Amino acid sequence: MNQRKLIKLGNSSFAIALPKEWVDRANLKKGDNVFLEENGGGEIIIMPNYAQTNHNKTKAFDFSGKSDLATQVEIISAYSQDNNTFKIKKTMDKLRQKDVKKLIGNLLSFEILEETKNEIIFKDIFNLEEANLKGFIRRMDNILRGMFEDLFESLKKGKISAEQLKELYLSDKEITKFYLFINRVFMKALDNPSITNLLKTNLKTLLNDWQISLNIEKIGDEAKRIAKILKEGVDPKISKKLSLLFRKIIEDYTLCMTNYHKKNKGEVYAIIDRKERMIEECEKFDKLKIPDIQKIAEKLKEIYSRIFQNTKMIIYSTEE
């Protein structure tokens, strides 16, 4: 441990001398700013400016012989770990190359920089200083509300059209795109907490926003799965009853997210009080022993559980 003596400056400030080795590594000079972050454990972390530590990270890929799922996992992993240049070897046939281009194209901010005979180079063009995570979460929320309304109408009829199903899948993909970006920023901030200063936030708020976005993404997945079940059609009489329950779930989701955006927790306590009753209403459909209805009810229960988790996050993180 490197020990430094505290020096008093004037009547209200104190200073310490920073190790020269650290200053050199951070590429700092006289007059540059450094940032202080309280970590919640009574300690202060001293950090250089984010822009001075944002080194380029390149990831090379060779997907020959790998499955679609393995390819997808590898790309998303590299994206989450803040690699900002992807170099894809052209060891695949043209169809696979097209699929990989589409997959990376679905990541927020990545575009093809160059394509040669032997490789495709993707570059992250996003300026982190322009990132508005609250705005991204609002967009995820609005997309999900649209999915809910389409799904509600389909539940009332007991069937979903091919066009509606396609729209729901595209909407879910958009939600996932925003979530992966928020996850990327969160992982980046864990490695370099000075990013929170750039984003005008703190690690506690960033963790909360990440958790909120994760639950929205999972709710979108469940909504998509319900739509997939409705593709084949279910008993319209029972499905209509399910739609009434789903309407109550939509109302609580709307209450939850509206208060998240307002930074208000007073009204969301009602969701805490309703949770057990809503879960019981979902489980009533399980007793009908109709496989597709059971599956839908189970997914509605999972959706409400995610709403409940976000409600707790709002209560825990919102100041009085």
C-alpha cells in the first residue's frame, strides 16, 4: 500500500501528492482534471478523465465451423466487453457472411468501416458523451407498451396474425438492441468508474438503470413467447379471460414505469400490495390443465414478477 500525507490547503480543503508513476500511466499533466468517486464503503477513488483512458480495443473473429448460437454469443460477449472494432475473417460462405453482418448491424452504433477480400471490419461510431440512458429506457418502455397493446388484442381473439407476430418480433429486437447498449455502458463503467462523470450519473444510479432495462428486456421476451403460442390459436373463451388479467398487468406496468420516469415512488407501493393476488390469478389458469393456456399464464406470471422487481428498484433508489 502506498501511503501519502494529508496536506491542508486554506480553511476548507486538503490535498495529497499523487504517485508520479500513476500520473505518467494516466497520461496526465499539470492542469488536467482528475475525478473523485465515493464507492459507498467510505473510500474515494481517484480517476483520470475517461477520454484519456478510452483506448481502442479490437476483437478478431473466425466463425468457420461455429454454430449460429455460438457466433451470436461470441459477438455479444465482445460487444459487452467494450471492444470497439470487430475484424471478421471471411472464412465463411456468403450466406453466413450476410447473417453475421445482420447480427452485428443489430448492435447499436456498429457500422461497416471497411470490407476487403479477406475480412470485414466493423467500427463503433457512437460518442459516449451523447449517451442518454434514461432516454434509451424511455424508448424501450414505449416500444414495450406498443407490444402489450397488440398482444392484448390478440389475446382477446385467441390468435395472432402473421403480420402482428412479425411486428412483435421486430419490436422485441429493438428493445434488446437498447438493452445490450446499456449493458455495455454498465460493464464499461465497472472497469472505469470515471465514465459516470462523463454520463453525469453515479454507479448506484447506473446499476439501477441497468436493472430496470434488463427487466424490460426480459418482459419483452415473455411477450414474444406468448405471441408465438397464439400463432397456432387457443380457446378464445379462455383467452379472452386471460386478456382481462393481462389488462391489469399492463396497468401495473404503466404505473411502475410512469413513476420511474417521474422519479416518484409513492404510487408504486400499490403494486407491492397486489403482487400475491396477481400471481394467484395467473395460477388459476394453470389449474385448467390446458397446456397452451398454462404456458401463457406462466409467462404472464413471469412478466408480473419482473414488474414487481422494477417496482422494488424504484422504491429502493428514489429519495424521499
